Amino acid sequence: MKSRKFSDLGLLVALWLMMFAASSQTMIMSSILPNIQANLGVPAEYLGTLIAVYSIMLAIFALITGPISDVIGRRWILLIGTGTMCLILVLHHFVTDYRSLFIVRGFSGIAAGILSGVAPAYIADHFPAAKRGWANSLVMTAIAVGQIMGIPIGTLLAHRYDFAAPFIFFAAPMSFSFILTWILTSRQPLIQLSLPSLKSVTSQYKTFFITPHTSAAIGAYAMMFLGITFYVIYLIVWIKEMFNPTGNALASLFVVSGIASVIVGPWAGRFSDRIGRKGLIIGSCIGLFFLMSLTTTLITEFWIAYLLFFTIMLLVSARMGPFQTLLSEIVPANQRGSMMSLAIAIGQLTMGICSAASGIIYTKMGYFFSSVIGGIGMLIMGYLVWRFIPENKSQVDPDQMT
């Protein structure tokens, strides 16, 4: 019994460290683009391509890696992904110009694609249904901690040394994730794995798109990214134009929202294990629809943004872990990797398209329309979950009984 608990703890710590490093090295890019421009002399019009190549490579390799994880197991994918990402993060130190950074960021996207979906899929393999929401939400707090601590630390390192310093810093927790996975998760959970061919993989992805509950899950994931992208990208730009706050004040907004996520995430996951996932997801989506759509009306003074950011992150955190868990439970164990990776790939592609579209909407129509589109995306997500995605009511997963 103690051995099982120790193994569970080791897996969660490994996944948490992986999520912290992977999310932080992604989020830090927007903060250090000025440093990259100054250090490497990259033209401003080329900076966006560094983010685009990452997203594109992530989406491509997520589609490839998902079915592979259903063959060799999630443990080996986690080892390959964390090892590769650790190496790529260190390689940022050897970047000398735009071209080499473009290549390295592309390889970072490949490593992220390998890791995409591995956390919720592995948790679904390893934990019984009654603990999956809690485990997923606990691991997802790593993103919030990265927002609270990882990004400020990384930004300071970039200003004190150079743009590569944050990536080398994030290689440390990624290497610890690799070591913990190697030592503490000594075997793949006992699930039925399958050996797909290219034809069967293509057929499986096609089946996901034409089957109502899986296509709705993919659509809900896309709507989530659509809503986040339209709402977030120009939110800070709008706040700066309206209230002209200091840089420290803007940074503190994200710290406040990150704290909300750390507090609520694990509680929401455990609560979803008791009452079900869908209620929390749908309630969160409805709340986000109203708050996001009314942002320009509600924020009449800068201090109100703290309250709004905190409340929005409470709702996001209440939805995040349960939604990841719900997606991992709607297909058999030997399809989880493919399902999660396909959803993430579609989400990344949606983000890329909406990033370009949001600039046009903001400049031509204003942030009010951007926020309303973001809110509508959340509402559509909630509808898809309510109408088409079934709830796993069983507390005993048949996959765990083999």
C-alpha cells in the first residue's frame, strides 16, 4: 500500500515538474521577445514566426505521437519527451542568430508535441476514475505556478544575462521530471495497448471526427482555445490604453490570477470526482461567457481588473482539470493518447488562426468585440459538453480491471 502511494506521488511530482517547465518555457516567449530582438537583431516582423513555428510543430507531432503512445505506453513517451525537451532547452544557449533560434524553437515544438496529452492520458491509465479529477487538477496547478513564479524569474534572468537564460533554468525541472519518471514509475499501467498502422491511425482520427461525442470533445477544445485567444491576446493592450498602469501593476494581475488557480484547481478536481465533471465545466463556461463579454463594461477603474482576473481564473481552474479528465474518459484506454493529442493539435491550430484574426478584430472593431467573441467561444464549449459529451458515472474504470 505504501509502495503504491509512493509511486502515485512520484508520478504526480514528475508530471507536475514536466507541466511547469513546458508551460513556462512557452509563456516566457512573449515576455522576452524584446530581449531576443535586442540580442540577436531580429526584425520586429519576424518575431511572431518564432511562436508560429512552435505551435505548428507541436500540432504536427501531437498527431504523430498520440497513436505511438497507445502502442509503447505513456511512460516511454514521457521519458522521450522530457529528455528531448531538456536537451532542446539547453541548446538555446548556443543560438547565435534568428535562423538558429527559429530551428531551436521548432524543435521545442516537436518536444512539446511529444508531451502533449501525456499527463491526462497517463493519469487516466494509472488512477481509478474516483481520483482522476483531483490528480489532473493538481498537475494543472503547475501552469499557474509557472505564471506566478516561473515567468517573473525567467524574465529577470533574461534581463540580467541573456534571452537563453530562462530556457536553461527551465531545463532543470524538466530533467528532474525525467529522473523521477525513470526511477519511480518503473512500469506502464496494465492497460490494453494496440499496434496501429498508418491506415488504422487515419481511420481512427476520421472516426473521432464523425462520432458525435468525440467530435464534440474536439470542438469544445477548439472553442476553448478560440475563447482564450480572442480574450487574452489584446486584453493587456486594451488595459494599457485605457488606464496606463505600470509594468509592475500589470505583472501583479497575473500573480493574483495565478494564486486563484493554485487555490481552486485541486479542490475543483476532487469535487468533480464526487459530483461529476460536466456540472463544473458547464457552470464555469456560463460564468466565463458573462464575465468575458462584459469586461469592457465592468472594468471602469484599474483596480477592478484584479477582481475580474481573480474571478475569471477561479472559473477557468474549476473547469480545467475536470475537462481534461472528461476527455480522457470518453474513449477506451488504447485510444487515449490519440484522442488527447488530436484535441490538443486542433486547439493549437485554432489558436494560430485566431491569433491572426484577433489582431484584425481588435484594430478594426475594438476590444469589446474581441471579448464578446471570446465569451461566445466559452458558451459554445459549454453547450457542446452539455449536449454531446457523456459523463463517466462509474467510480471503477473497466480499463483498470484487466
